Amino acid sequence: MTIATGDSVSIEYTGRLEDGTVFDTSRESVAEETELADEQPDREFTPLTVEVGAGQVIDGLEDALIGMEPGDTPTVRIPPEKGYGEWSEERVRTFDPAELSQQLGDEQPEEGMFLQTQDGNLAEITEVTDEVIRVDFNPQLAGETLEFDIEVVSVAN
């Protein structure tokens, strides 16, 4: 059965950056090899099931699935505009250190620390001085070309 919009599709996948760094996978063996399993100890690495056309995955991955069939194992490259978008300076905000420290409670803001936003995304503190704290609200994979090894496990309409 060829995948079309509206189908429920289960896939195994491994996502890599252009330099080969694995940033996500559904395969437990890959997660263990790359230490993703250590970084996400509560996660179950199992096939991902999505409804094609429902916006549950990035556009480039969704587009790539259309026309595939169970058993297909392509590698697809996804440019930033079909992934997490281009990195933008407009998504970097500055805060008064006292204001942000108050929001964090007892935790001291440090460069490299990640904050969870109200919409569930992560933002990275990129600079901490006495005068200002800079926080980058760009998605972590913004500006990156992504490569996915995909295996179509099943398709249902």
C-alpha cells in the first residue's frame, strides 16, 4: 500500500546532522550506541506512528513519506526550511538578570542551561552578565540540514 495523506504510518528512523551526529532515533540499538539512551533514560525507543498530513512531524519528513510503501528504507535529506527553520536573531531575547533569576527561583542562570518555555519547547541561555541574560528561543535544530534513515514498518488508512 502506497502512503498517502491521511494514512497512519509506523516508521523506524535515525536522524543525523550533516556531520553524522545522531540527534534522534526510534531504534534502541542506535540509542545505546550514541548515548541517547543515557540522555533519555525514561524513553522507550519504538517505531513512531504518525498520521500523514496531520503535522505531527516536520514538513520534510512528512513530504518524504508520501508515495513510500512498507519495507522502503530510504535516506532523506531535509533542508532547514522543511525542518526546524532557519536560525533567527529575532528569536534571541535579552532579560534583566534580576527578573530572570526571580522566575527561576533558587536556580542560578548559567550559559548552556536550558529553560522550558510555556509551550513546552526548550530555550538556551547563551550569555550571562551582571547587566543582561541572553536566551535563544530558536529550535535546537534551526538552521540545520537533517538526514533521516527511514524504514517504513506499516501503513494503514
